[in-house]
Amino acid sequence: MENSHHLPPSVRLVTGRGGLPRLDVVTPLAEAHVYLHGAHVAHYARAGRAPVLFESARAWFEPGKPIRGGVPVIFPWFGPHADGSAMPAHGFARTRGWELESAAEENGEVILVLLLGPDETAQTLWPEGGDAWSLRHRIRVGETLTMDLEISNGGVAPIRLEEALHTYFKVSDVRQIEVQGLEKTEYVTRIEDLPRKRQGSEPIRFTGETDRVYVNTEAALTIVDPGLGRRIRIGKEGSRSTVIWNPWVNKSLTMNDFLPDEWPGMVCVETGNVGENSLQIPAGGRHLSRTVIREEEL
């Protein structure tokens, strides 16, 4: 791995699950595991605290396959490809090997920058993206987990894309939590073929399979989890969409990389720009989406 000899003392390059290279971060403030495969944050916890992220015990750790849990990077499309082909769901960024561009310590925090660019495979899967884009994932590990996803277009034509951080949060029981911050926000449900709906004045509570894209919202979010005695605050910038997902019972039975009894212990709250909030990056332009995750005691 390039730049491995420049790692600060708080970062180690290790062999992770499935033999994949992983960066382990341990500081007095927090710890994290980041795979080069998919630039994937698989674990984050404040020092002495329980993990914030969920990871399936059946997750694949194999080249070419996504990791179930943590923070998959979705790019350059969300969900199935628009043309209905056999293209990989959620794009290709989460299944590719990324380059470590830099690793540094700053004020007790660790900043990792991982880079993905156009190679032959990417150009085959996404020819409309051209050959001059770059995607950087800046991961800052401290008392908060801050993730910056930056897309740059070095080409001569605009490019359109979707992107998201598909974050899986660990919860005590999804049936006992609530997600605050999306009250009175419009959403599209991806389960039923129904017109757009609007969240009521109450927080989101879970009583069955949930797969919703909340649109045109820059609101900060909070997961309130009495069972774990904590709230998780999710701030975002440069993001106009929020996806809320839990597979519940029946969907879990169809997922080969997910145990059928794991669904109560997780919820996905995803920040990004998808669907009608997709991005058009002009020639020479860039876009940065920032997500800040902070765990607090109730």
C-alpha cells in the first residue's frame, strides 16, 4: 500500500477480515477500523464507549463484494442502475480498492484521506463519467466521526451522479428507538408503488420494513435509543437527501450476507444526494458532502 510508511503512531496497517488491508486507528479520544476496500469505515467508538456502527456477523469481506454494515460509500448511482441492467447496485465505489492518499494527526484526531479515480473498470461501468473525475473520502476520527465525500470533475463536460454514505447504526432494538429531524418532510417509499408522502409531526418510529428517501432536506438528525442510553446526532452539509432503512423480518431472510435475527439491532440513516437531488458537477467543478456523527448519553 502506498504511503504506509508515513502512517502516524496512532494508525496501523493490519490484515483485516478476509485478508483485506485495514487501517486501525487508536487514540485517547476514539478508535476506528477503515478498510481500503470501498474506503469503508467498519467500526467507530469513542474511547471507553460502545460501538456506534453496526456490522453484520455474516458480512462478506471479499474483493468485488460490498461489506454489510459500517459506512458503505455509494457512488455514482444509488440503488439499481437507471437503465435496469445487471449493473452493480449502488455503483462501484463500495467494491473497489481505494488508495490511501494521506494519514495525519491533528489536535488529537486522526485524518485519513482515501482516493478513487477512473480506471478501465470504472470507465466501462460509468462511461458518462469520463476519465478525469476523482472521489476523495476524508475520514476524521475523534470525539466525532466526520466524513467528507468530495467529487471533482476535471473533464470538459458536466457529469451527473448520485452519492451517499449508507451508514448502519447499532441500536438496542429498532422497535424501541425513534429518529428525529425529518418531521413534516416529504419522502418517497421504495417498498410500495405509491405517490410521494409526507412525514407527520411525529418522529420516525419503526413497525415494519422501512425504505424511504426523504427529499429536499438538509436537516440534522438524531437517533434516540433508550435501550442503550444514548442519542446519536447526525449533522450534514451538502446533502439534500436522507435515506431511512431497516429490512425487518422477511427482507432479512433474502439477504445472504445478513443473519436473519440481526435486523432489530440496526438502522440505516444515510446522508447523500439521490433521485431528484442528484448532483450535476460542471466541468472543473467539485462538490463536498459532509456528515458528522456524535454520540451522547441520554
